[in-house]
Amino acid sequence: MANQAPHSSELIDIAEIKVQSGEASFAKGMKLAIQGAVQLLGQDGDSITANVQGGHLYQVRLDLGRSLVSHCNCPAADYQTLCKHGVATALAFNMQLSGVREEKGTLAKVPDERARLRDYFERQEKPALIEVLLDELRHDHKRWSFWLRKVDLSGQDISPAKLKSLINKALPKRDVWERQAVRDYFSDATELFEDIWEGVDTLPLEPQWQLTYYVLERLNAVLLHIDDSDGERFELEATLCERLPPLFIRLPWPESDKVDWLFTHLLEQPLDIFPEEEAFGDLVQSPAFLARCEQKLASLQAVREPDHEYNWALRRYARPLLDAARAIGDWRHELTLLASIASTSRDWLDLCTLCCEHDEPLEGEFWFTKARKQADSSYEKNACDEAEIALAIALGEKGRAWRIARTRFEQSPFFDGFQRLRQLQQQLAWQDETLLPWVEQCFKEQAAIRQPFNLVTSQDSLVRFYLDQDRVQDACDWVATHKISPELLLTLADKIVSDNPLLAISYTFRVAVSYVETGQNYGYEQALAALRKRALSLGDDKALQENFNLQLGVLATEHKRKRNFMKLVNQHFSSRF
């Protein structure tokens, strides 16, 4: 995200757009902007809006406040900071802005199109405006239907039955699996709910509550038949979970009835989508609610039917009791509750950790022994090793902690493990002169073992170790005969470029070759990004630039059949041939 977005009367910084979007999305967005895919570009204050025609017609909004924030309803916007449609909108804005000048050296503000339209409409006669509006609505079926609903609702008393019918219409029960269809389903639903909530708010409290809860049930039901992996429902879900608890709290029910309802719907028959417990206020921490939890927990423990469902039920009913104990700092009661529902090695380790946190490591060792005895999987055994290190430190047994840590590293010698080992050494103030030579040997032995799928993680660990110790020459010597990851090789190239630029160039082309050989467009883009960065780092040194050009020519010749790659090469390096 940009640190400082421009004021709305200034060009949006191209460098910042590239940082947020990445080279690939920037190039695609520029293509869209040039092709005229940006429609209805407008500005309202510090917001820029547009429709961008991609695979579908997408709506984009750029907020130019203290930081540049992009909103788009395309799928890519879910995981990209700035999608290609946002890039296209920003570039179209810059293009339009650059074409409007006041006086030399200054840029005028893009005309506020909203204000221009308002000024125009204010000068028109009302009957003419009505005809214009009707004609425009006929071109947009959704908006036509939206205003028809407004007419229907305004001309009659809004009954709960009518609103329930609208809810069913907004959330129809049908199978929806295709991504765009799911997006359209919830887009239509959100639009309908603008009317529904408006109508619900006019009703007395009890019908408001009943209809809002009905929406919750309906949403849970329809989601059984919809693949909403992208979270298209989130806007509706958030609104619903925000509206329901305040209505519930205002209901004139006896406290016992409210406790019964919460106990049933939070714990006994929980829905997948439901407001958080905290949203219902103090009721979930009331003595009556906690008493119900204690009774249910005791009845379950009396039966003892150990399986996944049983253990999940125990945790569900114990959770409010644990929250209450933690809220008042009663760790002994928390310990008792946790012990009563413990069933796995992880559970016993949690008890050990709790004891150590409250300066009772001897008691913690009792729970640790149970955890170690029950640990079967490698994951559980590793967790026990980690816990034993913390336990040994709590007991003041530094030697025990250090021995366990070294053994763990020897079993899995990777660079991250070495960093944790050094941190522990500093924490313990432990002297070990053999550590660094021993770690290096562990890395070399691990690197000698053939890895599945030609993974280079173990090779990387040794090079990262050398760089951490400022042993750059040792890293270069190792890389001369061993393969490491492209990212790390680029890091090494950057490290040596000032002292050995020719070797840095060689490393960069090794990386470029590995990317190009993937045969993927993303790999081509990574290769070009690495090459462009290296070319810039060489400055004006003609000999270095000639060496770079020579290797670039070899790379282009070897991969001349990869048309998309060659297109990028010609786009960025045509002057070098």
C-alpha cells in the first residue's frame, strides 16, 4: 500500500501503482486503459469510480485519502492489493488529468462529473427528468426491478409476511457452484436486502427480531447448496450478525428465557453462521448461563463416550466456563476445567504451560509426563520437545534445555532451526564454542542427502548460514558446484555485485534460465524483473554492460521459440541487440 497517496488534484504516482500491483498486473492494467476498457470514470471528492470491462464488467473505486486503497468486485481483488482493473482506473485517471491544464506547470482538477450532472438536471423540467429516468432504468433490469420494489413497498403497509416473502426471494434455495454465479447470487441478495432491512426497521421489536433470526436461519440453509469459497456472503453476514444481538438484548423476555435461548443456539444447536458470544453482552457470563454449562459438562463427563464428537462437545460447554475463569484470573479453576476435558497430548501440554506460566514448574512436569507418554505422531513428539525446553528453563535446568535443543536441531538441521538455537543460547547465556563448526557440519551432511523432487532447502540452509556469518566467499564457493533457490542466488548476487559484478551477472543469468525453463508467463516475468534489476545495478560501466548484453543474447537465442518470453525481452531490451 502506498505510504502517501496523492491529493485528488494530482497524478497518482506510477511507481506506487507498480508497487501495489506488481509488474504483471500493471502491464495488464495499462493494456486495459489503452484499449478504452475504463468506462464512466468519475470523481466524487477523494474517490475515483469507474466501470472496467474485463472478462465481465467490474466496478472499481479508488480512495485517495492518506493512503491509496482500491476496491473492485473482481475475483483477483480478494488476494491482490491492486488488481489490473484498479491499475486501469488509476492510469485512465492520470490520462484524463494530464489533458486538463490551467496554466503552464500546473494541473487542473478533473471536473467533478457528479456536480456537472447535478447542475444539468437542476436546469431541466421535472416531467422531462422523469422520462429520462424511466428510459435509463429500462436499460438496467436490476435497477428497474429495484425501483419497482420501492414502488410496491411505498404503496402498502409492510407486513411481516410480505417481508418474509422478500427474504425468500433474496435467498432462494438452489444449487450454485460456479464462481461468477455465486458472486451474482449474493450481489442480487445484498441489493434486495436494502429494501428488506428498510422494511424490517419499521416494524415493532418482536417482528423485527423474528424476521432477523429468520434471515439467519435462511442464510445458513442456503449455504448448504452454495460454494461460497470466496466469501461473497460476508457483507450480508456481517450486517446480519450486527443487527441480531441488539434486538435480542432489547427483547422483553425473562432472563431465564434469554439464557435458555442462548444456551440452545450458542452451544446445543450451533449454526455455522452466528454472532460471536461477546455480542450478546453479559448474559453469556451470567451465573445462570454458566450454571447451565456446568450442569451439561458434568452430565457429559458422567457418560464418558470418548470420540471426536464427544470431545468437541466437552470443549464447547467448557469454553464459557474457561472464559469466566480467565476473566477473573482464577488460573486454578482454569486448570481444573482443562484437566477435566483433556484427551490429547496437546491438551496435557497446555496444562504444563499453564503451570509454568504461574511459577509451578514441578506441577507442570506431572502434566508433561502425561503428554510425552501419549505422544504418537511426529508433530506431537516435536511439540513435547519444544515444551520440555520451556519446562527445563522454568525448572532452572539450563543444561537439559540446551541438550534437547541441540538434539532437535541435529534431527532437522535447517537455517530457521539454527536461528532458534542461537536465540536460546542468548536467552540461557550458554557458552558453546563448538556450536558454529558443528552447525556447519550438520548443514553439509544434510545437503549431501538427496532430497525428493530435487528440493534445494538443505543447500539453501548452508548458504544462508554463510551469509549470516558474513562468509560470502564460502557461500560463492559452495554455489559454484551446488544448486540453490533462485531467490537466494539473487540475494547472493546483490551481496557481491559491488566487489565482483561479473560473478553477480553470472548468478543473475543462472536465475533467469531457471525461471524461463518453467515455460510459464509468471516465470518469464520473474526472469525479466531480475535481469532489469541487474542491468540497472551495473551503472555506465561499458565492459560490464557488454558482458550483460552478450549473456542476454545467448539466453534469447537458446529460448527464441518461447514467444511470450521473447516478447518481454524485445519490450525491455530491444536497444541492446
